Amino acid sequence: MPFAPGVAESAARRSPTAALLLAAALAVVATFLVAAPTATAKKALPGGVSARSGLEAEIPESTEATEAETGEAELETGAVGKARLIGTRAIAPANAPLAVKRVIAAANHIRTLPYIWGGGHGRWQDSGYDCSGAVSYALHGGRLLTSPLTSGSFERFGEAGAGRWITIYANASHAYMVVAGLRFDTAGDTSGTGPRWHPTVTAAAGGSYVARHPVGY
């Protein structure tokens, strides 16, 4: 059968249209493939903790590092800086390791709450804290503790002796800590007990204490 000129012209007209439709379809497919990994990525919570249930998912936003801090070396070898106390809030020294800054930020987060026996042991976010619950909360904010400890348990925490940046003092009935030269303690506040910063490092509660520190700090 001879090839009709009209058929050739019709095919010629259809070919560019078909090519454009095919190109558009390929563009849609490519866009979907690029966007798909983003849509299925796991949600992250403040502090870099992936979304999940349990105590780890309750790290407060106040412990999040600033953009300027993210490039710091985790362990520093220079002189230990002294934290400043402005009102009731502790200000971390500029040369403190990131973990120490996070501990201070976490302690600041609960620094006005009351003393509640057992507070901070059943859950991280509580309406008040006891001595070991407050210390546990701050250390957890610094990514240095995964579960709350009692005062007696802190006698075996980390390494023995005073640390360069953080020292926990504990016995069977009380625990407090000194961070960059400031004491974080639920005892010794004339306006009422509760987790507070103090300019002195001497224990407000009597008794002998075991000194411990987080490994490396």
C-alpha cells in the first residue's frame, strides 16, 4: 500500500507533542524520586535525639548547643574557666567543653523549682527535684547520664576524685555537684530548698562525701 502524504504530515505533527508529553512525565517521576527520601526521614527532636518514647525523648530545648558551639572539641586541655552567677542563672565560661555548657544549661532549666522528694527519678520533666534528681537531670542534659541515680549510686558514678570541670559529691543521703566553680545544690538556699546555683563550693549539708566526676571532665 503506498504511503499517503496526509498520514506523514499527521505523524510529523504528533511526534513533537508526544515528545513533550514524555519529557513532562519523566520530570514528574524524577521530582518524586528526589523528594521521597525527605518525606520518609525520621523526625529528630531537640538535642539530636531521634523521635521515640521514654526518658531520652524529654531532653529540654535549653540544652541545645548554639551554632557557634557545634565546632568545639568535646574535651579541652586549657585552663578551666570559672562560670559566672548572674541572678539565679549560671553563665558557662567560653572555653568550657560543649558537654559542660549543656550541663549548666540543663541546671538553669530547673533552677527555680522546689524540692520534692523523689522528684526527677520517675521522669526527667518534673514539678520539682530532690538532690540526686537535680544532679541527674543536669548531667543528663550534658549527655553524661542516661538514667537517674540516687545519692548512694552517685558514690560509684564515673571516676574517683574531683574532676577538672565537674565534680559530684555524694553520700547515702545527699548529693550535689560543682560545675566550673559553682555549686548546684538543693541545700543551703535561705529562700527555700530546691535546685539552685551557689557561689561557694562548700557543702551546705553536713557529713562526709565521696567525690566523683564524669569520665574526661
